[in-house]
Amino acid sequence: MSYKSKPLSLDGKSPFSSTNKPSVSLDGKPPLDSNGRRTSFLSVPREKPPLDSHGQLSVGSDPFLNSSCKLSIDSEGKHLPSSVGKPSFRYTSKCPLTSQHKKDGSPLTPQSTGETSLLAQLVAKTLLSKSKALSPPPQTLNHMHQSVSSSPVPAPLDTDNSDVWINFPPCPLLKEDREIIESNAWLNDKIINAAQKMLQLQAADISGWQSTLYQQKYSNYKAVASEQDFVQIVHIGSNHWSTVSNIGCDVCQVNIYDSLYNSVSYNTKKQICHFWRPSLNYAIFRLVNSQRQQNAKDCGLFAIAAAAELVLNRMNPLLQFIRWDCRKMRDHLVHCLEKQHFDKFPRLDARNITSLKPFKYESKEILFCVCRMLKDKTMAPCKTCGQLFHKACINLSIKDFKNGDWNCSSCTQ
């Protein structure tokens, strides 16, 4: 806040008195000063405390500042706080203090006016006093050090027996994981991976069951042969779980058990091709017409239920005429995880279910390169046969790969 005021008087007293407070003219605008300019309009007019003998403003009676706070005037006529922990705002005055007055308010003599070193000393002295005022005394620092050192240090994350819910060595679960299941929340990757590892122990002849975190980097997946049965729960998009398996499928066919979507995206197909390698140059993706979830958070629950059904009942890979009881599925999951063994999820009476189409979606995709992947921008065609390949899969340099003047291994024989 700035005050339009006259210079300080020779006796060091403040010009801010009741007679100098700006008044409002008849037109509602601030009045004019002696120079014909509008003065500052103060919404809350109040007096400013006078200067003491040391050139400081005592503001003990100021209701807007702490009673123990004092303001000192620097070389630019500004008032600086001289104690720690006080309000950060400050009053400003446009009186030319450094060119006409000393710090105590007395006028400068002609001899002192011509000495530039006096002004520099005044500025340095003011800044030094300000830095001392802002620095706490040594005893305060010692007290602060003792208080910090005596404060308790946050303990690291405790994963002792008090927090462990299931001590399953491959994927231990904490009590907070059980709360996630019981609170009807979205299942995390720890719960999904623990369920996969328990199911893997029940079906040693079925491959798959790789960590869902491999989706972050597809190269971590271990490829599964097309003729080998596998079950894999995958993470699709940003917050969705699905189950993929080739149990009961023909060569180059794979079933997807999704409780939400009605189609299979390109990214999902690409992810499947990283851990499943068909023997031929094509793949058929089929979306099984299985039970749909009733909310937005049970996708992981249905993915585990589908994987358990494939392990326990391989004679019905399409899950036809199976309707799980959604009200009991989470309690059943908790029970299975605690005993580290899965049983079939509770079902509803399916006698009234009419016959449905076995698949909601089916797509045949051509695969390229020796790695049997979908077409992408990182592939380039062979000069002779025109088949697409990755640079890393055929061991070519970047220069030769971009030029296009190369042949694949089949064409060079």
C-alpha cells in the first residue's frame, strides 16, 4: 500500500497526521495535491506512527501489525521489518530521505551531501542491520536443532507380519489388498499376479501366467508356442483386465474373455502377439460371448473367474451357460487366496439362459516378419518378395534398411 505524502519534517516526525489524511471531494474522487495530481484514495484512513529518535517507526498501536514489530527506513525511503516472523508487507514512502535527510531525520549538511561514501555506508549499514534482525540468535538455532533432532524420524514401510495378509512367496499380499477386494474396488496387479501364480500351481501343464507388468515393456514376455496351451491375464488400456487363452482352439486361434468390450483393439492384438507366436503367418482373434460385468470395477474379478474356469473345466472353454453370482464372487476370491487354492466361482441357475452366439467378435490378421507380429511403422519390405520385416529381426544396418536395397533370408538362398 503506498501513501502520497510530503517529505519528512526536519524534526523527524511523520507527516501522516489527521490533517494530512486525504479527503473525498464532492464528485467522489480523491482530492488534488499541491502539484495538481490525484492523491491516493484510502479505503481505511488511519494515522501512521511517528519516527523515534533512531529513525524507526514504532507500530505498537497499529492494529494491522504485531505490537512487537518495528519498521526501519532504508536508503530508498522504504520501511523494512526488523524482527523475524512478522508480516511480509511493508509501507513505502516517496520522501527523498537519502538526498535531503540523515537517518535520524536531520537535514544533510553541504559537506555530507557531496560525499558519496556516506550514502553507501548508510545503505550497507541498513542492509546489515536487516540481515542481523532476520537471523535468530545462536540459542534459538540450538533450540531448533534440538527440536529437529528429537523429532521422530518416519519409519520405512513396514511389511512385517502385522501388515502381511497372505505370505505367498511369489506374490505376497498385504492387508490393504484384502481391503481393496472387500471394498468393491478395482483389483490391482498384485492381486491378479497372485491369483495367476496360484492357478499355475494347480495346472502345471498350462503355460502363460506371466506378470501383468510386462505390458509396460512387451519384450519382457516369453513367447509361447502356438501348439502349447496357455492362459494369460492381460492389462488392456489404462484400467481394464481380460483373459486370453488358446485352450480348445485350433491352430492360430486364440480366445479372449472380456467382460466389458465388444471388439478387440489393435493394441490388444499386438500385446497378445508378443507372448503367443502362431506357427503360420496369420492369427484369428475371437472374443468369447461370456458374462458381462455389472459395474465398472469388476473386470479383474471376471478375468480371474474365467482363468479359474479354464483350469478347472477344460471341457467348456467357451464358458457357455455359465453365469457367476456377482454378489458372492469377491468373498469367494478372498477365500481362495487365503487357502492358496482356487475352486469354481459360485454360479447362478443357468437353466433359463437361452442359446447365444459363441463369439461376439472374430478377426483374422496377417502377421509379418519372423517374429510373427502385426504390421507397424517400424517394418520395411524385402526388395524381392515384398514381405515386411523388422530391422532387428534380420540384422541389417540402419542405412541399408532405409535404402530398401536388401533381401530377406528366404530370397537370398
